[in-house]
Amino acid sequence: MTMPRRRTWYSLSILTLAATAATLAIVGAAPVRSGRTAKQAGQELILRGRFLVLSHACGDCHGGGSNPAAKGWLAGLDPESPPGQQAFEVGPFKTYARNLTPDNTTGLGRFTERQIFNALRFGLRPGETPDVDITSTTPGTGNFPMNPKYLAPPIPWTSWRHMPDADLRAIAAYLKRGLKPVHNPVPDSEGPPDFWASTYAPEMIGPWPALPFPTANERGE
């Protein structure tokens, strides 16, 4: 009677060791599969951002038009162009389309993707806004700056703020990871002392998020 028990114990031990080895093999292989998946997901995010940049005509102001292969694609003001050619007049002020490539000194390279996201969502200048998760549009609450400094017009962030989070993150990913850095200094945009805060007051641009559908101007089914 002892021999069968020994065989049973031996058989169970073999099965346990086999199961453990299989588990270790799966665990050991997981990072490789996960790495490939993460890489594919990152590439899809970048491609989505590229599509959005192209379809929203970012290159018309920031360089290159609708051609990502064009010289100066998203690199801002062409230093070889005549003075003021790419300047936009907003009242008495001149503003310039900045270098959007990830160059560390003249472009977006020194900013995080979240800072770029916050610029697209809230219109906040990334150079004067910390890398934080913002949950409010009221100054001083939800990490929103007490004295916000906004991007200069004519960048249409007031429309982009209504895009889904995933789309804005995709644009940020493309600008940070999908472009080659181009060293191209662009003049600082001029603006009022309040950095456009009065221009972008809620009563001027409407609320975010937008009011639920339908408003008084709309009709539902």
C-alpha cells in the first residue's frame, strides 16, 4: 500500500514541477509580448496624431502646409522668409507660429506630453504651466494656474478643447515622438499684460465641457 502512495506523491510532484515551469515560462515571455504590444500601441497613437495634425491644417501656420515631407514641416517661422511673412496681427500685437518639433531649445522638446495636452485642452502656455493633471478651468482650483498665461491667438485651442482626450494625447505624442527635432528659433509672440486672460474668459469663449445637447439653438430627435 505504501508504493501506490509513493507513486501518487511522485506523480503529483512531477505535475507540480511541470505546472511551475510552465508558469515561469509564461511569466518570462510576458514582457516580450507586452513590449511588442506597447510599441504597436505607441505607433498607432503617433499615426493617429499625425492624421489629426494633417486634417486640422496645423502645417498651414506652423510650416509645411499639408505635406509632412516638406522642408520646415511644423518648424515654425522660416528664418529665410521675409520679415513678418508668417506673423499674425492680433490688434496691435504680432504673434508667430512657433516651432512644434521636439527640439530642446527652440521647439517643444523641453515640455512633456502632458504640458502639450494642457496647451491643447486649456490653451495654457507650456513654458509657464507645470507638468500637472488639470481638472478645472477655474483659476486656483484643480491645478489650474491662479494667473493663467494663454497661447496667443490665432491658435484655435478653444475649438480643440472639445476634442476627446485620446485625440489630444495622440497629437501630443506625434509632436514629441513622431517628428525629428529641428533647431529653428522663432520670435516670441507679443501680447497684452494679462496674457490674453480677458480674451479667453468663459463668457467670451463659452464653457468647457460644452453644454449638454440640445441647447436652445439645437433640436434633438
